[in-house]
Amino acid sequence: MSDPKRKIRIAIIGTAKRSAYLYGPILRALPEEVELVAVWGRSAEPARALGELLGVPWYTELDRLRREMAPEIGIVSVAYGANGAVGLAAAEAGLHLLLETPIAHKLSEADAIIAAAAQRGLKIEVAEQFHRRPLEQIKLALIRAGLFGQVHTSFNDFAGHGYHGVSVLRSYLGFDARPVQVLGLVRDYPLAAHWSRLAGTRGERRETQEHGLIEFEGGRLGHYLWTSVGYDSAARWWRSSRFLAERGMGITVGVNLEVQEWLSLIAPGGEAPHFITVERRWERNDGGALVAMVAHTGLPEQPIVLWENPFRPAVKGQGVQWHDDEIGVAGCLLSLVEAVRTGSEPSYGPQQARLDQELTLAIRLSSRAGGMPLSLPLDPSFSDAI
């Protein structure tokens, strides 16, 4: 029988950096929802170090962890290239899964994970947090409210790389919008010498630009743009996502992470844009935790559209003060916890994650084919060549 309040036992599967600095603190901050019971690593020393840091037993044998600690959910947090193999092993061990992005690098690996989970009646959620961040959530709430009408075209313009950027642009169209073909161009260019914040180096650099045009059923379009130096280059400071809709538009305007939302509808009279004011509402007048995002529309029939932070403190001053990305990742976890408790499906899920990765691969495959449009779905064996 489903129990919407049952605490869920969780194990962290992997010793990647996010296990310690992100997932451990998030799990500790949600004591009424979840309990971290163990960690697993392929090597003893990293597993021991993580277990001691988080104060839980550590294992190098996944089956033994499952038998002795009885977790229901495994958070797979491993080296970037190991997502597919470790995700499959965790599914075969009988764990509901929160998988890191991408769900797997090869579509065949993603299909194997999805099939293994389906055979065992397991739930999968994927930590695709970009569209769950508060600024994105208030935009999606406005679109769902019908104020913009149908969204015709969406853009990822340096908002996020690969599947992250694809997920953002798809969210504006609706995750039920079906892509039918992709055209991609990928090019390398030299850059003048400058500092790489991520690598800690100085000198001449190169960038890889990815340009993709995605056609969706019904003629709607998605434009994707990313540069490989988009997270750490003074030459590429722009950060934006956009949508063009029947009754207006939305555009993120930003320098690195300092962004603003310009959201507009057609003004009464039809001769000018009417701008929506977006407010961050904090628990105190001097700050504290985020309580809600509030859109003041200026429309008498629907003056306010609200998105409430599901992790807002129940008692003022006695909750976590998470930044936007932590709220997004915690939202991924809560989606899976609710699915496990109630038998429902996660709000994003493995098929959406697979599609985001498929579109990312399709952009690159199209470029390899000289910019030839590729029909979807891709043949998994063809896409695995990347």
C-alpha cells in the first residue's frame, strides 16, 4: 500500500565529487523525507572516506549493501563516463534510481537501464535540474497558466550544455512535444589567450561551437547554441534562454550567472509590449530562505502567478537556505521519492532524459554528415558511434 509520508532509505552509489558536496548535504537537510543509510564505491579507500565523511557504513559490494542496509533508492554519482555501466548495475541490484546526467552516453546503454528497471518494477528519475530552478519554474508556471498562448519557438543560447540546454528549450514547448528532425553544425575556432577558470590555466584556447535546429511535430522549432568555453571564459559571458509565443515572449538576459527575466505580453490596445514583474519572495525582509517566485502580470483577470519553493522552511529561520541549483537537484530527488511512495511516475523520468541525450547526439551526427537533417528517432547503433 502506498504511504505518502513514509521515510525512504537511500544509498549513494559512487564517490564522485557531487556525492560529498551536493547529495550528502541535501539528504541530511530532508530528515522527514529520506534517510541516508550507506554509500558504495568501486575502490575501498574512496568508499571509506565518503562513508566516514557522511557518517554511514560504506561498501564495495553492491549486493551486500542491498542485503544488509535495505535501501530503496540508489543515487548514482560516479565519474562522468561510468553513468551507464553503474546505473545498469544498480538497477539489476533492485534499486529505484536517481541517475546523474546524462542518463547514459550511449542510447543503447540508456535502453538497457530502462529495460532492467521496467522488468523489476523500479522507478527512475534523472537529475536534470536546469528546468527545475526557480527562475525556470516561474516561467513554466506562466506558460501553463495560458497567459502566453502556445509557444511556437524556443531557444537555448548558452543557458546550458548538451542535454541540459536541450531540456531547457524543450520545457518551454512542453515535454510532450515530439521532435521529428534535427539539423546540426559543430565547428572549432581559435580564441585569444585568456584564463580558464575551470582548468586554472592561461594561454591560447580553442572553442567548439554547437548549433542545432530541432523541428517538432506541428512545425514548432527549437534553436540550440552552446560553446565549450561557455562556463569559464571571459570571451563568452552570455547566458540566455528564450521563447516566442502566441501572445508574447520571454528572454533571459544575463552575464554569467547574473541573469534577469524579461517576460512580456501584448499590451491592451495591441501596440506595445506589457512587461511582467518577477519577484523573489524571501522568508525575511533581509533575506533568508527562498519562499516563492511571484509573477505580477498586471492583468486584472489573473494578476499573480505563484511558484512556491517546496523546500521553504516550515518555521521561519529553521530551514535550509539553498541556492537555485540545490533547489533544482532536490526537486529531482523529491520527484523520485514521491513516485516510490505512491507508485506514480516521476515528473521528468528516464524517457525524457533519453530524448534529451538523443537530440544532443543528433546535432553532432548531423554535423558529421555535412549538416544533413536527421529524422528521429535515431538508430541507437548509429548514435553509439559518437
